[in-house]
Amino acid sequence: MPIDMHAHYVPPRIIDVLRERGAALGIEVIDRAGSCPCLAFAHVKPRPFFPRLLEAESARIASMDGNGISRQVLSMWADVFGYGLPARQAIGWHQLMNESLAATCGRRPDRFSWFASGPLPDAAAAARELERCVKELGASGGMVAANVEGVNLGNLPLDEYWAAAQQLGVPVFIHPAQPESLPRTALFGLNPIVQYTFDTTLTLGSLMFSGVLDRFPALDLVVSHGGGALPYLVGRFDVMNVRMERAHQHNVAMQSPSDYLRRFHYDTILHDPDALRYLAAKVGTDRLVLGSDDPFPPMDADPLASLAAAGFDATQVAQIAEANPRRLLRLAA
């Protein structure tokens, strides 16, 4: 029963609600003739949706069946998290997203689980929302963007949120976000190819060096796209950990970066069997989870085939595609 840990979905109900009361949340729905609507926030350019992100639940299940996926863990689109919204509006926006995802998954609990988002600039409010979603709405964990308005997670006072996740015993899924392309990534698809993966890499470095992993030793973190570049730059991380001026750089890590590699779980979305085998050799197959990034353009259209192409045997495939996700999600066999 393969479980896809990295998939995105926006319940269409959210758009309908925003059309009625989006102004109160600081969000405007912009309808475009012959196309999907956009969400407009005051602090970023409008974010256009596309049909499969808003598709019917039955259509999503049909595509899962076509790929042999028994369950998807749904999360919202990090680019519309609206971390720049005023506090009251941000809380209301994340409550709407979470309640909508909970309703979707509640209709098909045999096929869907979900990760809750939160107003991360306010760690206390985000922690309370995570607790509400896990205890009352059935969320399997939390989801955070890899940066908050351009600031790495390890640079922010988020200990109350990390503590809540650790206390609840649920994973936190870290996903990159870059709502507006940077000048150097505006063309050639470099925003999703490069900027997203290095967004993840930068924030993982900040979590290691700022001591978050030391302060929360039981915190489970799931990272997107094979960990960005971290597993492949870890030697450089190790060298600089020793050679940098640690006090000046605020480096309080108690271990070397390579020692922290197995503190993370990594999805399998690498699109290259050699890279996936390398990742498995570095961190072990017990730290890998199946992922597709469905339905975004860089998605792995057949994640189980990717495991086969990487040469994993049947036991390893079962571990990556089912056992590891079940353990993290606390799903009974």
C-alpha cells in the first residue's frame, strides 16, 4: 500500500469562501477568463492556480490509482501561505486552509492524510494551530515553508512551534517557497529547478547551525526534493563548520553537519536513479519516503518506477513506500 508523502491539493471550497470573505483575510480572488483564478496578497504578486491543483477528489484518486498509490498525504501550496499577512488575517487564512483540507480528507480517510499549515511568523499561534489540527481535525503533522518572507527557519524564534511538534509526536514537512522569482531565476525554469532546491538547502543549514536539532532531539523533519543540495554539499558544510569563526557566525551546533544528515527524512523526488542511490547510501533507506510533488510541473509522474530504476529491492521498496511513511504518520498496518 504505497504512501505518497509529498502531494499538493487546494480544495475548491477555499476559492468560494475567499470570493465571499477574502477581503477580511487580506486576500483577493482574481478571476481570469478561460483560466483558473489567482490569489492576490498585498505583499506578493498574484499566484495563479491551475486545473489539477483544484481538481475533484475523484480525479485525484483516479490518478493515484493509475500510479499504484494507495494514499496521498496532502498539503497546501507553500507559495500561498501568506506569511506576510497581518497576524489576525494570517491566523484566519491558515484556519480556512486547514479546515478545508480536513474536510477533504475526512470524506476519504482511506485514501488521504494531510499536513496542517500555520501562521509561522507567530510561533505561538502556529503551535496552537498545529495542536488544534492534530488533536481535533485529524492532521498527521505540520507543513512549513522553508523561509518566512526570505528568512531561514533557523534564524527565527520558532522554538515554541518545534516544541509543539515534538510533544505531539508528529512530523513537520519542510517545503520550499518562492512566490516571486528572483531576477536570476526568472527565466529558463530556474525558479523551480534551482531556487526551490537551494531554499531547502539554506534553511536546513540554518536549522543545523542554530542548534534547533540539538534543542529538539526527537523532532521529525521531512524535507522536499531529496534534501535539496544538502546531501551533496555535506562535505563543504563539514569543512566550514570547523573553519568558520563559529561565534561570529552564530554557529552553536553540537555535531558536524554530516552527523545531522540522518535527523531528516528525505522524499525521493530527484528524477535521477544515480542521485537517489547516492542519497540512500548517505542516509539509509530508513530515512527515505516516497514522494511525487503531484500535481506540479516538476512532479515525479511515476514514483514507484523511480524506486525500481534506482535498483532498490522489494524489501527496500516496501520500506520507502510504506513502512517509513506509516511510522512517521502513525498509521496502523
